[in-house]
Amino acid sequence: MAMGVTAIPKYERFFRAVAEVDVDKDDLKRFSGFVFERTADLLIRGQANAKANLRDTIEYWDLPITKGLQERIHEFEHLDRDIGLQPFLAELVAHPQLDVTLTEETEARLPSVAGGLSVALGRSFKVIDPKLANPSSEHWERAFTLFELLL
């Protein structure tokens, strides 16, 4: 899950655009772990949905995409036209060991799902502290706790 040097300015620009916060290399390491873990959670739940419907493939609609996350995905897709972060997110999404496979559509849409999670993460910093400019370890931990409660 190493992040290329060329990706760092894109992530910095993304977090400034989404939440008006500045991130550093340590933050980006935390962020890559967040994307990996949360997409793994969604895929595990998607696997359960696929199996419950007697399928051996995870369709996109098997993922537990809430209304709020769907809106963040759309925001990400709009914002990403200028930033170009999606290819880098594709490298960060989880591919846990599953008993089922992903459809091509599901695989193709995972970077946008990761982008939607990223928008939500960035915005959560401002919910935690509206005046925040540089997230500390404590801010990241609080944001992660919020997502662990919901996903």
C-alpha cells in the first residue's frame, strides 16, 4: 500500500478541496490504511449479501452503500475530474480473501467507492473540530472510530 511520490500532491489537493485541511506523509499512511480497511469491510458484507442470494459473485448492489455514501461517491466523481485521484485509490482498495469473486462492474467501481469514503472521512474532520486545519493522530483516531461504528 505504498503511495507513490506523484500521488502525494493529489491527496493534499483532495483534502484541501474536501475539508480545507492540510495533510502530511504520516496522514497519508493513515489514509491508505483507512481506505484498505473500509473497502475490505464493504466487500465482506457484499460477500454475505451475494451468498444470501445464492450467488458466487459480488454485484455492485451487494455492497452496503447508504444514501449518504452514494452522495459522497457522486461528489468524489465530480471533484476527481480536476484532481485525478481515482487511479491511485484503485491501488489502495482492499482485495481480501473471499469465497466469491467480484464482477467486473464491482471491481471497476471500487475506486469511486473508496473516493466516496474519502470525502466522508475528510468531512468528518470538520464535524469533529470545525476549526481544524491540520489533523493530529487524535483526529484520525476519532474519525476512524466513527467509521468503525457505522461500517
